[in-house]
Amino acid sequence: QVQLVESGGGLVQPGGSLRVSCATSGFTWDYYDIGWFRQAPGKEREAVACITSRFGRTSYADSVKGRFTVSRDNAKNTVYLQMDALKAEDTAVYYCAARRGGVIPTLRERDYDYWGQGTQVTVSS
């Protein structure tokens, strides 16, 4: 059974940092790309970042480029999203998702097959 479990969300002040994690199980880790998405209150879910299974290629939404970093720990079957210089507009529920992939990173939501339950990130003073 495929499982993706996010953790590490919380409350952080503007300008601060936070790292959220996505622990995975139930599928062959080496064959799956992982994406991060977020949904703010009253808004549609949007892509944040992704990382491929092969070569660890990454892609970022323009709104987070230079501030967020996605990485994967193959020993732990876990993907991380390091978020720096956080802004109030980064407040959202953050979801990770998995897709059978490989070489080319994609931020298209419909390309992802499995989803976690999300973790809340709130940026506020």
C-alpha cells in the first residue's frame, strides 16, 4: 500500500525557515518522482517543487525559486522541502505526491498518482 506522510509543518515568523518532510512507503522508491504542492485557504492547489527519481533533477514554481529547496534521502525514502525567507503568502497546507517517472521533472498536478494528507504551514508574526 502506497503511503506518503508529511510532517514538519508549523508556525513560523516572516523571514524564517522551516523544513517539511515526506516519508514514503509501499512503492519502489527508485522509480518515483516526488512533487510538493500547496493549497491556501480559498485558493486552488498549486505546484511548489518536484524532484525526479533519476538524477535528482528539480523544478520550482517561480514564486518559490531561490527560497525553497527540494531534496531526497534515498536511504530513508524521504523527500524534504527546505523553505527559507518565508512570506505570509506561503501559508498553506503542503502536500507531497508521487508519480512513476524518471528523467524530466514535472509540476503538473495531474501527472501525480499518489498523495499525502498534508501538513499545515503558517507564516505569521
